[in-house]
Amino acid sequence: MWHDINLEDFLEAQQRRSERRFIESVVGWMIERFGINKLKIKIFNIYIDMIHVSGNYRKAVLLYEDFLSKISQDTIINNKEYLMMTIRKIHNSMFFIPVETLIKEAIELVNRVSPLSFKKEYNELLFLLGGNLAVLNGNILLANEWVNKSYNFAIENNLTDFEVRSARKLIDIYCTQKDYLGALEFSKRYISTNAKIESRYEIYLLGALGEVYRHLGNYKQSLCCYQRMQDITFDRGITGWVAHSFMGQAAVFLEMKDLERAKSMLIKSKEIYDSINQVWGQINVGIIQQLLERDEGNIVKRDLGLIKLSEMMQYKYCTEFLRNIDNYVINDLHLYFL
């Protein structure tokens, strides 16, 4: 019966599925009726996570900052919900703040967090450092170190979602090392093109698998992954990942020399990245655009504005690619979806 359901647990289950529109509808009504300050902390965190999923990263950071500014650091470090807010604030900041500042902030925080008392929060930090910040920075050695810590900690503590999240980034690391068959073999533990998709992290695994198949030249399977990802993320309102699905398809079509469809998908991805101001997506669209123009027979000059933006954000992998664009083809580019 409905009266037996715990609202926080129910919303958390919907959060895991990334049912953004449903959560925003329910919590939006609560905010309108009672005010945002009356939300329970857990529901407040779930609500802001859905703002993140919508692509409104700056709004999420501002809400976190406003809330946390009223709380002491000692209180934050000893409270699960406040601590998660602090970690997620860093996570949302990575879409528009230079990454090395955030790496420093996250490392300072991880050294203060008790892994015994705050297992989920500690695992979130390990994943943030390796799976997001180090990858963005192009520091694959650092990424490998922290992603493996995240993966092993998740297994040791039976934190399934963190295991799956970390596995996705380990697939990326295999691809960085150009061990695509190893990536495919490892990915089989967690995902297949026709797998039943429940959690948002399984959706994201489709993107990683799509990249593996693209690198291997299995374009049919790659497109299958990206098109499934497109349908599911559109249905659930995961805005950034809809853009990722279009970008992945653009890369596949460019591999296939189907330039018109590549161009069409790239335009769709760019429109979304521009609408949510996601810098990583904008930079990678620019990289693929240059590779596409070259395949059209145009003379492509280095995009100094894009290089400057990538340098400012401290995205070293993208910067190196942009500086030496003449030496690369689309298969050399790996899409580390955020």
C-alpha cells in the first residue's frame, strides 16, 4: 500500500533509474507547497542530482554552496548527507571550472574522510578523482590509480553501483592503452548490447561499450549501443547523455565515411552541449568537426580558440589532440563521456 512506502527510499530508487521528470514533478510540488528549506536533506540531495542530470550544473553548484555556507567544516566532514553534498558540488563544478583546482580540492577532502564511517561517500570521492577529474585532466596514470581504488573498494564493501561506475572507467582505460579486445572481454562482466537496463550506470556502460565496438570497427554493434542509449536517456531526461549518444554516433558515421549522417549527429550533439554549456562536449564536438571537415577535403587549420579553451579548462588530452590534429584520425580519439 502507498501509506507503507518510505518517500525517501522511493525517490532514491527513482534517482538510481534517473527518472528525472518524475522526481522533479514530485519534489517540485513539495518545494512549491512548503519551500525548498523544508525538504529533508536526503530529498534535497536527490533533487539537486536531478538538476545535474538535466545539465543545469551551475544551478546545482549554487544550491549546494548556498546550503553548505551555513554549516561548519567539522559538521560537514562528520555528516553523510552534508559530505555527499560537498562531493557532488565538486562533481558539478567540473563542467565549467578548471580541473586541477578540483583535483586538489578532492584530494584534500579524501584525506579527511573516514572510509569506515562513510563508505559510500568515500567511494564517491575515489570515483570522482579517478573516473572524472583525472580523466578530464588527461592524467591516465592518476586515473588508473584512483579508478582501481574505487573499483576494489566497491567490491570489498559490496557497493554494486560504484563497482559498475568504476568498471565503465576501467573500460576507458583499456581503450586508452589500445587494448580494445581486453576492454571488450572485461565489459562482458557488466554489459551487452541487448542487456536489460535498470540503473543509470548501466545506461552509461552502453556508451563505454559503444566506444569499444567503434575502435574495433564493429560499427553495427557500436550504433546499436548508442541508439539504445539515445532512446533511454531521452526518455528519462538525462540531457548530457542524449548529447553523448549523438556524438558517439557522429564518430561512428565518420569512421564509416558516411559524412552526411556524421554531420547531422554532430549538429544535434552540439545544440545540446551549447544549451547546457557543457565545455567538455563543446570541445570534443570541435575536435570531431575538424576531422570531419578534413575528410570532406577541406584544409583544416588548428582552432586556436578551442585550444585556448581546452588549455584554460586543463583538459590535457583534448589539448594535445587539438594541437596535433593533422596527425590523428577519428579512431585515435576516445570519448571519455562524463
